[in-house]
Amino acid sequence: FIPTEPSNTQKMLTKKNKSALIKSRQRLSRNLSVQFYCQILMIPLLFLSSPVTLTLFLCHYPTSANIIEQHLRRTLASEDGLTPPIARREENRLVYAGIAPPGWDPSLPRQAVNSTNPLMDPPVPIPDPYGWLRDDKRSSEEVLDYLEAENEYTHSYTDRLKGLQNKLYGEFLSSLEETDYSTPRPKGDWVYYTRTSEGSSYPMYCRAPRADDYIEKSNDWDGSKDSPILPGEEVYLDVNELAINQTYCKVGTIATSPSQELVAYAVDYSGSEKYELHIRDFNSGDDVGLKKTAEDTNGDLLEISNVVWGEDNATIYYTTMDQAQRSYRLYRRELKSENDFIDKLLKEESDALFVSSVAKSFDEKYLFYRTASIETSEVWYIDLSAVEDLEEIKCVSTRRNKVLYDVESHDGSWYIVTNVDSSKNMKLMTSQIKSNSDANWKLVEDGDGNPIFNGSLAKSLDSITAFKTHAVLEGREDGIPRIWTFSFGTKALTRLEFDDAAYDVALATNYEVNADKIAVKYSSMLTPPSSIEISLDDDSQRSVLKTQAVPGYAKDLYGSDRLRVLSRDGKTEIPISVVYRKDTMEKAESGHPVPTHLYGYGSYGSTIEAKFGSSRLPLLNRGMIYVIAHVRGGGEFGRPWYEEPDGGKLLCKKNTFNDFVDVARFLAGNWTTPEMLSCEGRSTGGLLVGVSINQAPDLFRVAILGVPFVDVAVTMTDASIPLTSEEWVEWGNPNEEKVRSITKSIQMKISIPWFCTFICWHCSCTSFFDVSHTF
């Protein structure tokens, strides 16, 4: 909601201000998680506790709702004497949906390679008056001035809240054990773990010589940041050192070589998700940034999306990205020295809908190159034991439209997780290891001859990890994440059981294929995260390896429920996970409404699990109920909860938004009121919130949109925007008449005054200009 004339703040910005801002970014990036959560937490607390209507903006952007704009301008001027900055409008600026407009780069697709849907011809213009804010190089003075003015205004407007922010900051820190370590996990002669230290913003990657009692010794650590967790500890990668003199630092892939003498790691210094590749020697500490080409003299380093080691210390396999930051090429590099190496392109994915990745089988015998869209996948493999033929790449099964599959190897057999033959959920199949094996795929059966996962609605399968004696299977049942073990010998399938009604559980880091025990990660809305070791032969044999310390947390004061809310269609039950202080819920159930915060996502089949979050404690301790809505579009009940015709994708995407609003109405009719209800979503969860507050603006007092993807129609027409083309399968391609109505129906202008949005300057998943030229 932006006025229509320049502000004094915007006019007064200078290069000196920019320098100060850069230094500020550097400080914030190193303390991001705590500061960011404090700002997030402050918003619902501020709005829901205030006796007057406050209007708070964290990065405000234009809307066509002129009446609201004028009202807000008067309100802001009268209350604070502050005028928000503006973004100018280019009324004649358009983008075109349909066939390529004049001047379009022919290398950029307008639709998928295999699409049979006609493009709109002639193309349809879409107004894009704030499209000038797009700045791929992040170098435009005008754009930077505008965003700095937004931040300056926000700081001025929220300056009175410093006391609350500092208080929340202190509370947040008090529930964190800043000096801590992750559960050590064995790999050959070493155990690996990370550790953090008070006052440092990044982790340190460590290892120590393996001993039989390494868990007991780690539990005896004295808690000092200067003391080793285990005897003989080596810090082989300190991210705090990498971050020195950097405004941003994030480490991606970390992979140790087969001999454990070298470590390859990828690091992003810009926030653009472009990772440069380095190799470090464990013993000497020598660190080499890998060049793009052997002939390069400019110091340009190799940028990758993923990397794995090959059969020895001299071979790596890596994937690279195209100009739209789509991972698409697989290379093999033979390393001889820093300046002497050979690159070989092994595979390239030409379809813009498909994204590629590289990984090893758990037994490390095969290298897998997986290329997939949201609906279709294909896996290629290299036998790493075939030394004479390491560049021959073969296909497990050629792609078929809307057939997904993943592959694991075990004792001469493929184990395939797939929805082949249009099964509702993924099934588990097996065949002999060979190329083009799909004609021989058959269901994996238990000792009684029954398929253990047949793709039915009863339970869903996500992944398989094949140990020597057992397969460990991860999936879902009754809306809850589950883990099963399957004995290759007895053919017995066992589901691991846990006490909480709703929880989050998944395999932890497990390196060794011959292990007879596995480590899992477990938490619930009430239970802090812990790592648990479980015997594969007898799942009753369990030991807690480590539990995250949460200072000051008294579990008995809090309660949690898993409930279901009936949707407006009269048949679908939407799960919700609820956490609260017991005294707060007693008040709500006695007829006294209490503040309530609702969180949701609902896209890509991804789930928001019912897990612990210490960042919620300041909300709960102030009498707020926290609710997660497990809306359709997620994967809580397997693929049908996500896919058409009844899930939350494409033509049935409206179910996602309706479910969220229906849950909000349930909350407002039971524990709270619209004047005490806030909501939040991030990325496509921001889209969920944006549509919901347009559908029911009277239902929410506060809306928080974190890096929201909301300008659907404009964004999805343009494949030059990173990560766009592969999203056509999820959202539809507005260049095609068939799906134009879908994206048009969720294009929006936020039209309530109580919303806050956060953007990320370099993020490629949801670009800052996507957010800014929508609001």
C-alpha cells in the first residue's frame, strides 16, 4: 500500500547509506535465525494484544486497492507523521501469455517439450506495472534505493517496538543451547558430527577416531566450547572461518572421499543458490577451489548443484545448472592436480520441466543420475565396480508420462519405489539389476505372499534405504510419518511405534550398510528432538543417543492435540496439529477466546510435520494457541492428498485455500475470534495466505507472508525467471489456454491492511521482484 509521491526518506538515500546497509546485511546474515524469528514472533503478539488497529509493514508493495491505500495514507500520516516510500508504476508495461512475443529469446521455452496443449495465439497481454523492479544482476540503483527506503521506513515505524523485540530476542536465546553438538555417527574408522558455539553463527564440521564407547564419551562432554566433544577431535570445516569478510555464507553439499582423506564441499557466498566447489585435505588442511576449466585464468570457480565422489579419491561426479538455475548436466571429472583435470559430459536433460540430481546407492556400488519433473522421472546408473567402463551410463527404465520411480540396490537386485500402473500411492517393486528392467518389475511380498506396499490408499511409501539384512522404509499412515523395517531373510514387515499421538520421525544420518542398528530422528509438538538408536532385529531394543536441550522448558505445562476439521465439501477431514499451554486451553474451552496463530503450506506434496519448535514458546507463554493446518496439496495422506482430482494441485488447487479458510473458521468458532486470529505461510505458503485473506478478509487480524510466491500469472509465463519452467506441472502454464484460468483465479491483490511480508534479496526460489511487484 504505497502512496503516489516520493518520500523524503527515499530522496535522502546516499551511497554512504548503501555502505551502512551492506555492513548491516553482513551482521544480520550471521545472526539471521534468531533476529528473523524475533521479528516474526513480534508481529502476532503486537497486533493481537493491541487495543487499536495497528498497521505494520515489513517491505510494503503496491496494490490496486486505491481506497485502502488512501485510508492507510491518512492513518499513517495522522498516527506517526511517516509516509511510506513508493514504487513508480509503468502503466504501459506488459508481459504476454501465449506464443513468444517479438524479441523473445528462442532458447527459452514457452511450454514443455512434450506438451500437446496449444499456446494462446495471439498472445494475451498481462499488466505488469511494477515489472521494472526485476533486477537479475542486483545492481540497479533505483531498485536498491527503493528497497532501502522500504527498510528505512520500516525501521522508523517499528522503532518503538525495540523493547519488545529485545525481550523476545532474550527469550528465544534462553531456550537455545548455543554451545552444542549433533549426534556423532560412525563411518569406518571415524565418527562425524557438527558443533556450534555461543557467539558464532555457523556450525563447525568435526570428526574423531572411532571408539566403542564414543556415545558415552560424547555424553561426558563438559559443555565448554573450548573442550573437544570426543578425544582426538578434528575440525575439518569451520563455516565461521569461511564467512569472514563475506556478506552471506551457506554450505551446501559436503561429501567425504572413499578413503576419508579428502572432503568436497559446495559454498554459496551470495544467497543466489549458486554453489562453488572446493576440495579440502583432511590431513594438511589444504583447500582448493575447483576451476571451471583447466584453461581458465580468471579465477572462475566451478559452480555446481550437487557432487558425489566416484570410485576413488581422483574422481568426482557433479551436476551443473543452466541459465534458469535448473540442474541439468552430469559430468565426470578426473582429478590429477589443481590445474590438470579432465571433464566428461555424461548426460544432459533437455526438457525444461525436468531437474537432475546425482547420488550413490546406499551400498555405494552404483552412481544414480535422476532426472524428474513433478509427475515423471527417469533414473540412469553407472556400475562403479566396472573400472573399465566408468563412463557408460545406462537407464533403469525409460521415462513414461506420469510414472515416478526411485531406485535402490541390494544384493544383485533393484528395489524400486514407483507409482507405475497409475497406483494411488507408491508401491515397492523389485527386479534383477539390469538396464531397461521395468518389464521384470514385481511387487515385494512378505512371508505370506502379500505385497508389503501395493500402492493402495491404506499407506504411502516415500523411500527405501537398503542395509545388509533389512530394508528401512519411510512413508505415511493415518496422516502420520512412519518407519517400517523389512527383513530380507524372514520377509517380515515391522512398523516402528512411538508414544505421541502425532509426531515427526525420519531416518537420521546412517553411513554404514552393514549396520545392525539404525538411528532415527524423533520429535513431537511437546517433545524436543532426539536421536534414537533402534535394533533392526528387535525394535524394542532402543537407546536414546542424544536429546536436544531446551533450557527452561517444562513439558508438563503444555498440551498438544491432533484433531480433524470437516471441510466445506462435507466429506474431507482436514487434520490440524495444536500445541498450547494447558492453562490457555482451559480458558479457551471455558468460553473465553484466546489469541491463536495458524500456519500452513499445502504444495508439492510436502508436509508440515507436528514437530517441536522452541521458537513457539514465547507465543505459547503469552497465552496463544499455535495450530498447523495440514491442508490438501501436502502429502499427509499420500499422493491423493496432493494430486488431482481431490487433492490440492492444478484444477483442484482451490481445495488448498478452502481448507485453510475452513480451519480458520473452526478456530474462530471455538477457541478464538477473527480479531484474535493471525495466520502465516512462507514461499508457496505465502500464496496460501494471500488467497485466503482475499477469500475471507474478515477472518484474520494479522497475516504474515514470508518470501511469498503470489504473482502467479506473470511469473509462470516467463521461463527466464529461475525455477519457473519446471513449475508448470505444479501450477499450470498460463501460456496455454487450458490452464490460463487456473493461474488467473489465484492472481491477487492483497486487500486487508494487516499484513506483513519478508523478502530475500538473492533467493532464486521466490525472487524479491516477484513479491515486490505484486504488493
